[in-house]
Amino acid sequence: QVQLVESGGGLVQPGGSLRLTCAASGLALDSYNNVGWFRQAAPGGGREAVACISRRPATINYADSLSGRFTPSEDNAENSMYLQMNNLRPHDPATYYCGLSSSYEPVACGPMLFDYWGQGTQVTVQD
């Protein structure tokens, strides 16, 4: 059974950092060409891209407003992916999700193009 489990969310002050983890089971993350992080600010609201990794060709795409603060990475030995979030701001709170696309071709970093999702982890930023 394919499963993605996010963790690492929590409460942090503005300017603080968090590292999110997405642990995969039932699949090998490195067999997917496109993996990514997305966030949803409110239940029922739209899911927006944070950052996506494509392997062939090797590229990382960031949401324009987040480049330089958020960095995705992977550890194939751990079958996990990570999102390092620095200098968190009051508009960053959301539920953060990791996702996979089943496409063998590189895809744009858009939630409609991703097929598998974790349950999300909540990030709150406040004093």
C-alpha cells in the first residue's frame, strides 16, 4: 500500500525554522520523476505549490515567493523527502503536504498534476 506520512510541523515564532519530513512506504521515492511539497492555508481552500523536484532532467522549481527560504531535499536511503523552511513569516501558516506525480515526464509544480498525497502536517507561525 502506497503511503506518504508528513511530520515536523508545529508552532514557531516569526523568523524561526522548521524541517518537515515526508516518509514513504509501499513505494520507492526515487522511482518517481516528480515529487513535491504543497500547502493549503485553509480547509477547503486551494492547494498551492511550495517546491518540486524533477529528476530527469534534474530541476527544482520553487514558488516565486518562497525561493531562498524553503529548500526541498531527499534521502533515498531513508526513502524520505524533506522541506527545510527558514525565516517563517506570518503568512506561511498552512497544512503542508508532500505529493508524487505518476508521470514519467517532468511536470509543472502544480497540485493538479500530482497523484499521491500524504495527510499533511500543520505549520503555525505566531508570536
